Amino acid sequence: MRKIIIASHHKIASGLKDTLEFIAGEQSSVLAIDTYLDNEPLDDTLKEIFVDKSSDDEYIIFTDLKAGSVNQAFIKYLALPHVLLVTGMNLPIILSVLLAPSDGYLEEEQMQHYIDEAKQEVVFMNAELANLEDDDDDE
């Protein structure tokens, strides 16, 4: 079974999950982990999550910051089968994975494709619009 974990500092994760559910309906396979809101250590939370993982379960994890403590806490679980970790998350990539067929495991090549697509969604709109205006002036 595919499970998606969104983990972040403070409340980014729950905000993304809420937005996903606004777009795609309730998502019981998505878990949001908002860290550092209480005194519960993140390692304890992760141990609870991964203790029940069967070898057939697929966990796709999204975190906010590459060098952040949240992302670093998940790295030790990459040795488990069918665990993928992506950092620098945004709504487009999580939505792509959420809507991807789940009849098999998500291949690394497909994940890279989703990452490449999501990167294209990060655009400096001032420059983008200026380029469009320049193109209109040329006609």
C-alpha cells in the first residue's frame, strides 16, 4: 500500500495536506507531520510510523528543507524497502504522486520525472510577464 508522508517544520505539512484534500478529496493515505509544535521528539514519531511498515508498503516522504532536521530524521529509513524521500516539496509534486497510479511501486525514474515537472512550476512571474509583454510588443 502506498502511503504519502508530508513532514515539515511547524504547520506547512498540515497546510499542504489540507490543500490536497480541497483539490482531490479526503486522503486517508496521506499523513502530515508538523514538527516542533510540542515537546515530542520527531524520532519517537518516526519510530511509531515505521515500526508497522511491512516490506510491501511503499512510503513516499516529502520534507521542506534539505539541510533541515526534519529531512535528516528520515534519511535513516531509506534503507527500508520501497521508501522514497524528496525534499524541497511543493504542491505540484505531491499532487502528481497522489494522483499517480498506485497499482505498482513508484519507480525512481517516474519520481524524477515528477520532480522535474514540479521544478518547472517555480517561476519568477515578474520576469515571465515581462517576457510576454516583450513578445507582444514584437508583433
